[in-house]
Amino acid sequence: MARGIAWLATLGVPLVGALYLLGWAWDVEMLRPGVAGIPMTPVTGIAMIFGGAALGLRLRRRPLRHQEPAATACALVMLAIGVVSLLRDLTGWDAGAEALMLRLLDEHASALPRPSPLSATGMTLLGVALALPARSRCVRLRDTLVVLSLVTSTLGLNGLLMGPLLMVGTLPFLAERSMGLPTALTLLLLAVGTLCARPGLGLMSRITRDSLGGFLARRLVPVALMGPSLVGMVLMLLHDVRAINLEAKLPIFATVVSAGGAALVLLSARALDLIETHRQQATAALESSEARYRGLLETTPAPLLTVDAQGLLRFVNTEAERVFGYPREELLGREVELLVPEGLFGGRSLDTGLGERAIHGRRKDGSPLSLEVRLSPMSGPEGPSVLAVVRDVTERERYLASVQRAREEAELQRSQVQALLDHTPVGIVFVAADGDGLVANPVAEQLLGRPLGGVTLEMTGDSPFVLTADGKPVHRTDVPIVRALRTGQRVGPEEFLILHPDGSRLPVLMTAAPVFGPGGKVRGVVSTAQDVTTRHELDRLREEYVSLISHDLRNPLHTISLRVGLLRRALRERNLEREESMTESIQRSVAWMSSMIEELLEGSRLESQRETPRREPRDLARFLEGVLERDVAPDVRERFHLEVQSSLPPVWVDATRLERVVVNLMTNAAKYSPDGQPITVRAQLQPGQVVVSVTDLGPGLSPEDAARVFDKYYRTRKSGVADAKGLGLGLYISRLIIEAHGGRIWVESEPSRGSTFSFSLPVAPPGATPLPPQVPNGQDPAAGDGSAVSA
């Protein structure tokens, strides 16, 4: 708006001056009208043209060539006209200017009106103001000159208007000294345009400023400056048209000026109230925003610190108090090194080194902190500062350290496991659940005779290099690793033959077990293979040794037994009872030694599985009755009570070997139960099997003895003299016989409460698939929870 007013003055003032100059030149009355007989003079019109040109050249934003000198020249022309006019008015000397103007304008005119001294003064002041260079140090002088020209123009205008307002006609002084109305208005417009030419500098900057002072200045200054003059002009027009009389002009003027001033004050007060309301709303919004911002800072889960340029703490939030352990009052105004000994900036200024980095902090109790900080520069009334967003990463550092330690420990364990796999004498193979990624240690590849790295496990068809123990091909579904992968259960140990590329065969003992993941899903299978060639060789040597020893012992024992029998008969014929009793003792010892040799041979045969039981169907009830009749002494037989479930099916057994088992259990029961106490022999049918048990009321045995009662050569700690004879093979051979029949044997016993030895036999004939044997309370059939002394 200010620049618009300046351009209006630039165009309007020269136009008015040119019109009046043409009116004088062409003697056209309507082009040079005057008010109160004081028109604009030709000299004033020329000055107005040059003043408007000077202002227009000052307004151009795109400077032209020689624009500044041209503007100064136009201003100097206006200044010269004003100075000459003042000299003429004061001294009467016009330097021939009037004669020159008469020749140029109207050769018939005898004289031209002289410009008012006020007009000359205004032109002089504006000429000087427009001639000053556009520099900031000249702004105050230019504004002073322009304001003085405004005062001069207003004085001339008011002198023109106030005379008719106070009386009829015009005072001689006013008629001679006052400006004409066109001159006063054009000088006012040119002065205002000069002020508006630079709205951001000087006096206009105060008026155009977006502040309360500028708001009031924009409303009060124009009204205060032009209000009375406009009122006087209106009253003159009303008086000329006889709308009001002479006596009414002054009261109306005073009343209108007073009422207008009051209305202006009220409007300004209303505007100020509106501004105050907006200010209060803005203040409330600012306070609310500040409260939200402060609440956000206080509730953020990260410690926040504000540090000024001197490294002093200016703000800390609640989380910072919690992390560092200081109350806020102890931190504000203190050095940031109190919390971060190395500082937030590494000794640099605030405007460098900003960003995220790791630092070390310290709590109030002296404990260290691992921190990460992000620095953001800030500026405010107190100067530059930095907002530090801190993260406590102590726990994360501890976790990373623990992860690193765990990684190192895992790497160590992996190295140990790898070394174990590489150097263990057992072949180990791992395959994933999908059959891919077959991994084997060197021993496994050596046992199998071929590399396995990266090989995919085949699931169907016959295996080309895995044979059964008797040399028959094995279907892949029967290989332990494939079975474990399909069923998800442990398989083996089972013995197979590995066929090498050179045609040799290697006996191995294979096992396989699934590897489960966190969710219980099978992740893969690990299989082991152990070379049992040495074991086979040892078994062969052991069998040869036992056979050799047994054969070499049997022959002399047979000769001794025969000779002792003949000797005993001869001693009986001669009635040598004492010597006969000695030979009887020799015969018992020979029989005992023969039985031990037979036990060794039987155990060797069963362990080597060279012989399979000759099984045939037998009535179990009659079988047990026969054993009692044949193998139990008559004085002991009456202690046994036989309880057989009716309708027992025939059982496929090797009668000779089974009789040995039953006799062993009955003999042990009779030996270790008190005299006269009953012994119960039971036979009952269970799903898929028949269970035979022998129960006595003897002392029973400890759990330690019960856990090993079926082991080879095991003898209980409480064995008496009666049990001193024997090798501890009776129950061991009994277990081998029952297992060879496909059954299980176990014992139930508690100290001082007797024992119950039981064994199960499958009902199904040989070759059929029997049901798995059932054992009471989930006990291990081969190691019961009670014991009796082995026979």
C-alpha cells in the first residue's frame, strides 16, 4: 500500500502541475482554477513536474543507466525553483525569471502571481529531501525535511480553509501568504509519496511495522493530519451552497472535530481490545503448547538434557533424573561433565561434532553408564544450545557382552564337538529331516568305505552296501537312520554288514535317534556305527577257550567220577563207612564242578546265539506240575502251592531250557525262605503272553541288589554259606533263556517282605509278531526292584 501511494504521487503530482502549466500557457480558465483566488502558479507547476519525476526515478527497482544522477538533477531543479521563489518573496529579486515566464506563457499578461512563501518553503524542503542519496544514514535527515514540508503544506491548507471558517471573506494575510488548494494538496501528496518511497526505513518503518505502535500510527496519523482540514473544506462547500450560515460554521467544526476524535479513540480502543483478545488467545495457546511440549519432554522414555554454550545444564527431564540418580535441583546450572565426564562434545564447540555417538556416563553413586547420545542444535533468547537425547545402553552392552561370551563358548564347544567327532572311534552320520545335507565324520566314511558329504539320503529301494548279519540285502526302509527319520523314534542297536567297494564286508553295530527342534518337530536324525569286528573275534576266542577248558575239564572229571564210584562200592563191601563217606564228598564236589562247567557252556552258547531254542507247544500247567515232581525234593515239595489260571493256551517253549529256569527260581525261593513258609507258583494269562511267578516270604533284598540281580557273575552282599558255591550265573542264564524265547524276566521285592520273580512268554508261535511284553509298574524286565541270591 505504501508503494502504491508513492506511485500515485509520482503520477498525480506531475499531472496536476502539467495541467496548470497548460492552463497558463493557453489561457484556459478551467485548467487553472483556484480556490479563494489563489491558483497554482506556472513556476509551482514546473516544480511539481520535476519533483514527481525525481520521486519516480527513486522508485524504480530495476535501475536505468544514469538513473541516480537524473533523479538528483530533477530534485535540484525543484530545489532551485523553491529557493528563487523564496528570494523573490523576501528580497523582491527574481533573477529575470518572471520576464522569462511571461514571454513563454502569455506575452499579454502584465504580471504572474507569485508562489506563496509556504509553497516555496515546501518545494525547497522536498527538493533537498529528494536530492539526498538513498543511504541509511541520510534517512533521518530526509524524514525531517519531509515532515517539515508536510507541516508547511498543512499550514498553508489550514490558512486557506480557516479564514472562511471564522469570518466572511478572506483575511489579507491569508490571501497573500496562504497556498492555493491545488498547491497544498499536491505538496501534501508529494511529501507523503516521498515518505512511502522507502517503507522499510525511517519514519514509515514505524508506521508500516506489524506492531501495536504501527497499528495505532496507521489509524491515528492520517486522521489527525487531514481530519480538521477535510472538515473545514466540507463546511466551506456547505456555506457556499447556503446549507449553513456563518454563525454555524465554527460550532459545527469544533463539534465534528471533537466527535471525530472521540470516535477515533473508541475505534482505536476497540481495535486494541481485539488485539488484546487475540494476544491472550495466542498466549493461552502458547502456554498449552508449552505444557504439552514439557509433558512430552517429561514423559519421554529417553533422558533429555539441554546444555548451553558454556556446557551448563539448563534442562533435564524425569527420565534423566532416574537414569543418573540426581534430583533436578542438583543438576540445573551445573557442568555437563558431572553426568558425562568426557563431555558431550569432546572438547569441541557446540556447532561441531553434532550427531549420534557412544559415550560413557556416571551415576550419582559413581557407577558407570554406557550411553548413546544424539545432539541437536538449538537457538533461543539465551543464545545457542544443544538438546542431547540420551539412551541408556548399559543393559544392551551387557547383553552384547554375554552374547559375545556365549558365541565364544559356543565356538569352543563346537570346536570340541568337532574334534570329538573327527577323532572318536565311532562313525557318526547326521541327516536333515528332508533327507538332504548328509554329514559324516571321517570314521563313518571309513566304515562305509565311501564319502558321504553332500549326498542325499535315499528312502526307497534296496541299499547297495548295507546287508543283514547273515549277508542278505536290506531295504532302505529297514536301515536304522531311515527308520528313525520316518518314525521319529530311537532305533537299535542293530548289527549289519557293510559291503565295501572291494567286496569285503565289515560288521557294524548301528543306532539312530531323532534330533528334535524347539517345537518338538524332528529336525533330523543322528546315526552311529561301531566296528564290531574285534568283538566278534573276542567272542570267537572266548567260545573256543570255554569249549577247550570245558572239554579238558570234563574228561578228567568223568574219569574221577567213575573211579570214585568203583572205590565207594568196594569200601561199602568191606564195611568201611568212614572211608565211604569221604568218597561221597568227592562225588558231590565232582558233580558241583560238572554243573559249573555246564553253566559256563550254556551261558556261552546263549550269549553267542549260535543255538536257537527248540520250541514246541506245551501245556504250561502240566509242565509246571512235572517240574515239581521231578526236580523238587519230597520234603520241600509240600511247601510249594501251584496256582494256574484255567484255560491257558499252549505256549511254544524249549522245555529243557525252560525247566532249568523254573527249577532255578524254585530252588532260590526254597533256599532263602524260612522253613515251613509257603512258596506260591502262579501262571496267568495276559494280553499276548503268559506270566509265571514264584513268590516267597524270605528276607528280600536291597534295591542295590535288585538292580543287578540278573547280571553276569553277580552275587549279593548278604549271601550266606549255603550260597558260597556257584558262579552267580543262574539268574543270568535264566534271563538269556527267557529273552531267547522273546519274553522278559523281572523281580519285585522289598527288604523283609519277600520276593516275587516273574517271567513272561509270548503265546504266539515262532515267526509271528508278538505283542510287546508287559511289565508291572514299568520296571526293567532285566533288572528288577528286588532280588534273590543267584543259584
